[in-house]
Amino acid sequence: MARANRVVPKKRNLELFMLLFGFGLYAFALAQVQLATILILRPDGWFYWSLPVVAATVFHLVLRFRASDADPLILPIGFLLNVLGIMMIYRLDLVKSANEDNSVAYRQVIWTVVAILIAATVLFLVKTHLSLRRYIYISMAVGVLLLVLPLVPVIGKTVSGAHLWVSIGPLSFQPGELAKIALCIFFAGYLTSRRESLSVVGRKAFGLRIPPARELGPIAFIWLASLGVLVLQRDLGTSLLFFGLFLVMIYVATGRVFYVLVGFVMFVAGALVASRLMSYVGGRFDAWLDPLNDALYQAPGGSYQLVQSMFGLAHGGLFGTGLGGGLPQIVPLAQSDFIVSAIGEELGLVGLFAVFSLYLVLIARALRIANAHADDFSKLLSIGLGFVIALQLFIVVGGVLRVVPLTGLTTPLLTAGGSSLVANWIIIGLLLRLSDTLPKAGTVTE
Amino acid sequence: MSELALFIVRAGFLLVLWLFILSIIAIIRADLFSERVLTKVVEKNMPTALSSPTTGITNLGDFSAAPGSSSIVTAINATPSILVVIDGPLQGTELILDRKELRIGRAPNSDLVLDDDYVSTQHARIQRIDDGWVIQDLNSTNGTYVDGQRIGAPVNIKPDMQIRIGKTIFEIRG
């Protein structure tokens, strides 16, 4: 009965319109990159253009038949962020010297296709997100397993000090990226069933309602687990992401500021102790506080990268140098951790704000989906998925812009890297599924 | 490529990028402000849930019969009642009963969603009959209680009657 009232074609047609707009924008971007860096249009641009375009079109068709009432903006925004990333990576590839790896964009295009097709498969497999609630403890086990996997001796691989990679033969993968989705599902399911007892009002002190001591068990456990990630995997970013995600979700579930304050204090205390004990964390702090110090600038693993990125952003100014006009390639890891500074240099503050606006709308859509859902599990899951993107963006962009210490996380959808693309497209697939199963218009909820 | 042409291409790219974002904002805006209108149109075109008032409760399950729909629409617009949750997790929630039918249950597409282990997926239904409201249990596992009595047949709701479903107690006012 509810199905009959849906205004189905309108949403999908809007999506198609925005996608076509995105396809055009992408062609413009690639043409501009080629004209500005190699001064001619090369036919291999077609390869970079057509593969993501075909994949996005397939995804759009899947949505028409499988989730016709899904949000019309999520796919075009995801696509545009993804191809803006490819555009920047391709531009960096074109100016690399012969002995550098200049097929990063090529691999990124292949991964984009794989990631979009995986997201489409998710829509086929997950007919309703409520079925995920049955697997919350399995999700927890899978999440923890994925986090521990890089520590397994034979398959684990260490890249720039952090134990985040798993490599089997020629394939390497960052399982932590997928762990964040699994843990998101677990947190949502766990907090749905524990919501009431966690929000029990205990004593009141300093204007805060303090819950009974036994309710602090879960938060202490997650705190220890994220410190474990910090110490064993030597990765501040992942650890901060998981703990932050848990705090956001427990706050949304209970409405108690107390948990956020306690969690925040616990994390800062843990990180300060870690920065004293572990040189890796300490170095990041020093580079953050005083990057222009000459000794730090010269030191290996010091602030050189951060300072180059600051110079790059300053060079870009308000409107940027234009694609191909700047020198973003002199920032180490410009195509991964520092892609934001490459975009900031070449497209300027105006272009960077355009990228941030895309993220803002994407996250706002996730929050809107959460708001429109009536049951706790769907609400918490949408909030969690939205905040995985939001927190990750804050941690990595905050690191590049020196708001917080620099940590190694990927910029969602922009950064070069297959694991990150797959994980973020799965998040997009789940958000689309969540938006398709919204209660019909006019339904009143809490 | 001349400097000027390159400049135009670069400025044009930023312009088109922002045009994309402005289109998104325009879509969100249209979405926000058209929703109310859309619901009204949809409601008008919906087959009326109630049969003619004289046949009353016996025809509750019959969705296809729809004579006398216009009079019901006007009656609903006159004075909407309010459903007030007085106990349970949703305590304090008020629902304006501006429709002909309200479904209660654990299913996310219910009009009043109760996330409670004692509530069935499709638990109960409240329908407008003449100027009053009638509650009908949809064969739920744990039942619907009106003033402490488990109901079998549909019951006419009088003001200040307390209805309990699972942990939730509500009444209809106005």
C-alpha cells in the first residue's frame, strides 16, 4: 500500500541529471589536466573518463530497480568526490619522472570500478538494513579480526612505521578500512539494546548526570581497545577514529554529555602518555606545534611534509594556480595523505571549499536519513556511517591544516588507495539502502 | 594554449564546480519545501480506507470499498485529535491524528513505531469512524489493552481511555 504512493521516477531522474552533470564536469577536469600539463589532448583520457562513468551508470540502473526510493544526491556526490580524486592523482602522475610510479591514477580507476560494483552488490545482498541487526556480534568479531590481521606475522606488512597492511602475494589491503563498517554495525546494534540502561540517571554532580559505575564498562573496554590499536599498530588516526565513532554513537543513543566528556578526557590522557612513551606519536606532536623549527624541518619524519603543504596552500591562495599550474608534486605523499593540499594549491580556497561542501552535503544527508528513520537501530546506523566519513575527514584535513596533530588516515573517496575506496563505497551503498527504506512521507516519529 | 584561454578554462572549471553544488542545494531546497504539498496530493489520490460510516466497525478490514470519501476528508480537516503517549520509552510524544488510519507496530513504516520486544511488527490499527476513533488489534502476540482489558474485537475509543501496547501507554484527546 505504501509503495503505491511513492514518487519514484522523480528521485531517480534527479540523480541521473546530477550524474550527467558530474560526467561532464569530469570530462572537463581531465581535458584541463591534459591541456595544462602536456599541452595536448591524448586519447588515453577516454580510458580514465569512461570506466568510472560506466560504473556509475550501472550503479544508477541498479538503484532504479533495487532501491528506487533512495536518496538522489548521495550517488552523484560520491561519484564527483571520487573522480576529483582521480583528476588530482592523474595530474600528479603526468608530471612524475620516469623512475617514479606513474600508474597510480590507472590503478585508482580500476579500483573505482571495483568499489562501485561492490557497492551495487551490497544493495543486492542487503535487502533491508534491519537484517544487519542479526549479525551484530558477528560484526564485532569480524571487525576485531580485521583490526588484528595486520599483526599476523607472515601476511602483515609495515608501511612507514604503521602496521596497517595485509599483503597476500601481489595484493595488499588495509583491513582496518573495512573494520570501521563492521564496528559501526556492531555499535549501532549494541547501543540499541543497551540504550535504556546506559541512559539511566545516576547521581548528579557539577550539573552533570553521572551514570552508575557499572555502566562505564563498555566505554572503558573501547578505550583500551583503541589504545591497543595505537600501541600495537602504531597508528594514531585509526585509534582516534574508532574511539571518536563510539563516543558519537553513545552520545546520540543516550543524550548524556557525561560520556563524551569522560571519553574525551580519557583519550587525551591516553594520547599524552603515548606521546611520552612512543617516539612516533611524540614526533607528530612536535611537528604539529612547531613545524617551522629548522631542526624539526630537517629531521627525517619531521615537519618537512607539513611545511611543504603549507607553502603549497599559500601558493594556491584564493583561486588556486589552476590544474597543472602549481607544484603539488613536491609534497611527499601528495596523492594520498596530502591530496587535500594538492587540491588546495591548484583549485585554491574556492575549490577546496567546493570539495568540503560536497562532504558537508553528503554527511548532512546521512544525518537526515537518521532523523527520518523511526527505529533506534536505523538511526544509529545512519549516524555512525555518516560520522565515519565526517570524523575521518576531520582527522585527516585537520592534520594537513594543523588543527590537530597529523595522523595517517585516508581522505574518504579522494585518496589513492583501493581499500579505502571499497570501504567508502560500501558506506555509500548502505546509506542508499537506509534512505530507500525510510518510513513513507508524512509518517510521524518521535 | 594562450594564457588567456587557460585562464578562462581554469576559472570556468571552478565556476562549473560551484554550479554543481548550487544545483544540489536547489534540489535539497525543492525537497524541503515541496514535501508538505506532495503528501496532501498523495492523500487525496489514495483509496479511502473507510467504508461508509453507517456500516461501521464490521467493515474495518475492507480497503476496497470507498464510497463517501469526500465527507470523511472534510471531517478530518475540521478538528484533528491528538494521540499522547503518557508512559513508556516515547513518553511525551504527541501525534496529530490528521489521517484516516494510523498503524502501530515495530515495523519501521508504521505511523507510530514502538521499538519494544513486546510489540508485534504490525500490532494494532487506529481508524477514524464518523467523529470517533476505533482501535483494532491486528492479531498481535502480546495483545492490546484498553483500560486494562485485553481487546478481541475493535473498540471505540473515548477520550481519556488508556491504551497499552507493550510498555507504551497512550490516550487520544480532542
